[in-house]
Amino acid sequence: MREDAIVVRPLTAADRAAWEPLWQGYQAFYCISLPPEVSDGTFARMLDPAEPIHGLGAFVDGELAAIAHYIFHATTWSLAPRCYLNDLFTAEAHRGRGLARRLIEAVYEAARSAGADRVYWLTHKDNATARALYDRVAEDVGFVQYRKLLP
């Protein structure tokens, strides 16, 4: 694939229809199904400059092929903000082309520009394909996530 065929950029309102199948694919991968109003609100918040949620797309020859969503937040461990890479997904037809790595590196750059001191994310322990990439671009610090869903 030609390097100039790949463009990574922030998502815009015009990308909404192309984003939806990737967002649905991400949910299917993790065996979840979010209500349409959550998806609508998520996309709207990514476009709102007052929100800390951002979206990036990796486009191959103009086609949206991968997405990343990230969030800036305060922390008690630093005066600098932190950046949480919330979602990362590549369409099956485009896997193995380095798009996820390009998106992660674009998130790193956005975080640097925002003055963040760290980018972090979670993945499932059985997500071996993604973890092979993550082991090359970041450090597994060994934390285990606990959660309690609230009514």
C-alpha cells in the first residue's frame, strides 16, 4: 500500500455515515450493543470543542478504514492531563496495514500537543492480535481492571 494512500485526521460531521459501521464493528468485537442514542451522543461529543472526547480516522484512498476515540482528563497523580485511548478499531478488510499503529501514534501526538504526560488504554487479555501491537508501542504495566455497574 502506498504511504500517501493513508491519511489520519480528526473525524468531521461528514464522516458520520462511514464511522457507524466501524463503531458497530467495534461493539460486535466486544459483544456489546449500545443504544442508538449513545452512539449519536458519542459522535456529537467528539465534534464538540467543549468536550474532552476526540475522534480520529485512518482513511485509505479516501475510505474510512479505522477509528480511534480518546479522552483527556485530570488526574490526582499529575498536574498534567492524561489521555485515555478509549476505542480503537480497524475494519477487517484493512487489518495488517499498520492503521492501528498510525492512529495510536496520532493520539500520542495529540496528547503531547495538549500537554498530557501519559496515554493509556485497556484491552481484553485474550485480544492477542492487538496485544502484539500494543507490546511494541507501549508498556504493559500489569494492572487489572475492576468495575461495578451502577443502577
